[in-house]
Amino acid sequence: MLVLWLGDTHSDEVHLTGGKGASLSRMVRAGLPVPPGFVVTSRAYREALASVPGWDSVCEELQRACDQDLPLLSRATQKAREAILAAAMPPAVAERVAEAYRRLGGGSASVAVRSSATAEDLEGASFAGQQETFLHVCGESEVQDCIRKCWASLFTERAVFYRHRRGFAPDGVAMAVVVQRMVRAEKAGVMFTVNPVTRDPGQVMLEAVWGLGEAVVSGLVTPDNYLLDKGSGAELSAYVPAKEVMITHREDGQGCATREVPPQLRECRVLSPEELRQLWQLGRRLEEYFRRPQDVEWCFEGGCLWALQSRPVTTV
């Protein structure tokens, strides 16, 4: 099982598809609006690392560095990343990835390539956000390059040290990679099905910006903030600051760009009452399905709501 489609049998197993891939697969099975895609599994990752020349020695060096000092760790992690990026993807893995990518969009689809580590969203430790995501990637070779970069991102100094502090060996966590059709978001953001500030379980908090949600995650823009009553969906409050810039897709289809928000939208609410209602309903479904408060990434494309990720709220 080198490649699994979201929603396939076994695609919800974290040890194969990582935290993100498993969550998305469960959402697909629940009939939630998730962009179509596939997962390059942890088995593909392990086959790729097994083909890296001298990888066992690299892991031994990483372990010694973790046990000694940070300067050694910096050099060892750089060596690990360079080794992964210099090695060719195993032919069997490359073939399966190419087949899935062609099936997703005829070989020219714009996709998001997202890391999905097998230790993400564990109780007592959050590994999310330590690895790479690449947006608006086009072409088979570019997709394969980004997958290898996701694998390599498991060996940043920060990620290796974090795992070491929590008892994981340098190679004790595997990396799956999610490849999904890229949604050309007109507005996006995050939703918490519990108020993350007051920890009130009866409230839903939303943050929203124009364009892609990376503007929220990166802190580039101060987003709109909406507070809803979880029981009824009624709007309790709204904070609508001026939003000068947005992140959106490039016209050539390769990557993203930061642009100015059109003047007529800069001081406008991002979300309409109907869109807030749709998000409130989505949040309730996700919380009921996963049986705990959720941190949800979402976007609207052409009036259609897409759920991009859902993970447990770790602060409550």
C-alpha cells in the first residue's frame, strides 16, 4: 500500500496515512465536503529511506547528536535532509504517485502537497505544524519533488529535538504525504468548536480572511473574528478589522502570491450570515463525528464550502 485514496480501506489508519491523512479519510467516509486526493503512505516513506545510501549511519549520527549537544544536532539534521533530497524516489513509489496524480487531474492538476506525520495530534504532544506544506503544485516531477521535501522536513532540527524530548528515536516517526486537488479559495480561515480563549464549550469561534487561509496561520493578516452560539448558531459578536493583503494563487498556476485586497473589500465582513450558518453546521457535524472539540481549516470556492483539515483542540 504505497498510495491510498482518501476514504479507501485502511486510509484511516494513522500508522499508514498519518494524523492528517487519517482524519481526512474519516471525513470523506462521513460524507463531509473534502477535496479529492490521495496519500503517499508511510510504507512509501520507509521504502524511500531504505534506498538512501548510508541511511543507517545517518540515523546513528542523529541519535548521538540528540544525546550530546545542539551544534552537532544542527549538522546531523542538515545531513539527513540533504541525503533524502539527493536520493531518487524508488521506481515503484514514483510510478504509483504518477498514476494517482494523473487520475486526480490528467497530469496537470494544481494540487496541495501536505505532510502527515504518524505522530501528529497525539494526546499530550502536538507534532502538527513542524513539517512542510506546498500549495498550487503542478506537474508530476514537481509533485514528486514536494513529496521528497515533505519527507525531509521530518528531520529539521526543531522536529528531531521535539521528538527526542518526548522519547521518540530520530527515525521513530514516519511521514505520509497528502496530495489533494488545490481549492482556489476566495475566502478561508479556521474554526474552533469550543471557544479557545475562554474554553466555553457552548461557543464556536471563527477567523476568516480573503484568499487562502495561510494568511491566518502565518499571522500576515489580522482576520475577522466571529463568535457563535453553538446551540443555535446565532452570532454573538463580530470583529471586522481592515484587511490590506491576501494570499492567493498565482496566475501561472505555480505557487502562491501575496496581493493587495481590492479596496471595496478591505473593510467588509468576509463571511455572510449564510456562510456562518454553513460553517456552524459543519462544526457541529465534525464535533459529533469525532466526539471532541475540533480545530477546523476551511475555505469557500465559488460559494461551495470545503473542509481542509480537522484535528482535536489540544488546549481544552
